Amino acid sequence: MARHLHFDCFSGISGDMTLGALVDAGLPFKDLVRGLASLKIDGYRLARKRVERGAITATKVDVLIEKGFRAPLTLAQIKRILLKSGLPSAVKERSQAVFDVLADAEGKAHGVEPSHVHFHEVGVIDSFVDVVGGILGLHLLDIQRVTASAINVGSGMLQSAHGALPVPGPAVAALAVGVPIYAKGPERELTTPTGMALLRTVATEFGGLPAMQVRQVGYGAGTADPAQWANVLRVFIGEEADVNGDVETIVELETNLDDVNPQVYDTVFDRVFAAGALDATLAPVIMKKGRPGNVLSILAPRAQAEAVLAVLFAETTALGVRTREVQRRVLPRRFATVRVNGNDVRIKLADIRPGQSKAAPEYEDCKRVAEQNGRPVKDILEEAMLAYRQSPGKPPTRKVRK
């Protein structure tokens, strides 16, 4: 099974928090130090310690500066350092990709070309090591898939090389386009440009915790320790859920009907779903003596089967209902959210295999938006899928019928 890491960014993300969380989740510290030594940069050393953040014990990884370059670096200088290093090719390429993403965001924020950006936030040794260390850590842990939650960016004001700026700062704001973010907790910067750029580079999807077999959980501490707030980054590491889906046992209830007023079926469907049904279908058939009729079929969890049965006896003319236990395979499901006409629309996702999923907009959400805006539902359905396809970090998808 593919190794999967999920970032839980309830208190944001930064480079040092990422290193701490990876080490806390099982990344051998000695291997991290040995790997970073291949950067051939002198004048620093890594240190780790256990700290308390709120009610959580976490690992804090610090880059202790002894000497070395302190001036901002250009994109070209960073590329030369990476190329000369002894890092694995994949680590070099992904590290460079992080800096490319950062340069683009800084350029948009300050109105300059990416090649002319000077990395104030990543120019000194500690932040440079944070970026490469985060990519190297994922490589050493053999992570094949990375996902992330919505990101808490913080609020208030921050001090930067450009003076006082609102949180999130311009670079984080540029990196956050198309990514789910929110602000909660203490008034301070919780997500740094380095942390956001790492996520934009490595995460294939943003949303809730996907189905996975969790093997390790790690907590990486931020430098700040606000009162009554656990300033940590949490990671879950495990294996992908079975792509063939989970097996579950349910009850199928079925009855033949030839004397029910067709207007009644609408109420029957509403009430069986209210009683806990998973699905309901009505199929036309020819019954005995050549009479036209319908087969009403309901799927329900075992715990709700009796309640559904009671509805069928009370709301239809059925004198008997066939019941049997059946098994079904269910793909892991989750939801992403997109914005259409300024409204939230949920997208139902089901994993087919690592890196590929099925996607379909929730009809009731699209219907609500269509009614509010006086537009056809089909247009909202199409725009919701388009918004999802254009969202960053999503895996390839197939549109599916619900």
C-alpha cells in the first residue's frame, strides 16, 4: 500500500513545525542531519527537544546558526546550492519547486519578476534548511501521497522585512489562492510563506482527513507558545485505504406493488430515507394476470431495517416484504468544497486508486444555489465541477453519476 501523510494545519504550518512533526512521527533525526549535510553548507547545527504547547507534548526542531550567509538569496543562487549538493535527485527537484512557488508568490506580492526576488524569509540558513529538510524528510519516510487540511493562517499584524503587514502577509495570501484557509485563535501569524509553499508543492489535495490506516501521529511545535493555544502542526502517517473499497453488510427490502396511487410514492421515499434507508428504487414490471406494477426496493443498514420495514407496511399496500442480507463494496468517500456564485457547494469524492478519484457535485447544494440566483441547476452543476477541476493540488478525477 502507498504511504500517505496528512498535514493537520489547525494551528497553521511553518518550516520548523514541519521538521518537528516529521521527527516526532518517526523520521530518524540522525538520518535527517546526515542528509542535510550533503547540502555542503557550514555554520549551523540541528537541535531537537521535547516541549509543551498547550496540552500537547511536541517535538521542536531548531536550526542553530553559528556562522554563514545571512543576506537574502536569489532564485539562481538557491538553484546552484541545490545542484552542487549530494541530495537525491527527487529531493533536489522538489526543493527547487518549493522555491519556484515561493518566488512566484513573492513576485506577485511585490510586483517584481520571480528571478529578481530576494528571499528575505528563506534567505538565511535556518529557513533554507527548513525547506530542504521538509522535502528530505518526506523522501526518507517514503511518503507517496500528501494531503492537507484547511489551513489556519492566523490574524492580526506581523513584522517583516517590508515593515508591518496584515496577516496573512502578501506572500501567504498569494500562495493561498484556491486553497481552503481560515483564521482562528490568537492574533498572530500562524502560517509562514515557507510552510504554505511546502504544502502547495507536495499536497495533492486539501480537505478533511481521507480514509487511511494510521500508523504514526506526530506533533511539531512552533516557536511561539500562546496562552491557551496548542501551537503545533499534526501529521498522520499511514497506508492508503483499500482501493477496492470496504465490505459492509446491509439489508435489502423488496416488495411488488400494483395498487398504489402513484402520488403516494413521493411520501414513501421521503419517509424511508428519514427512517435510515441508504437507497430506494422503483422499477416497472408486468405482474401476474398481465397487470402493470412496480418493484419497490430499499437498501438499509441492519440497525435501521425494522424502521424502514415499518414505513413500508404503514405507507403502502404491501402485505409482505422480502428481506435479505447482502454485501456491498464501498469506496472511501469524503467531501471537498468549492465556491459557485459566492456559495459553498460540496463535491463528493471517492478514491479509485492512489492519486485518482471520482467526483460529483452534491445536487441539493447545486439546487439551493440555482434557486437563490434564479439560474438553471445544470449550469450550477457544470460550474461546480469546473471549479473543482481548477482547484490546486487535486488528483485526476472522473465525473460520476450519483
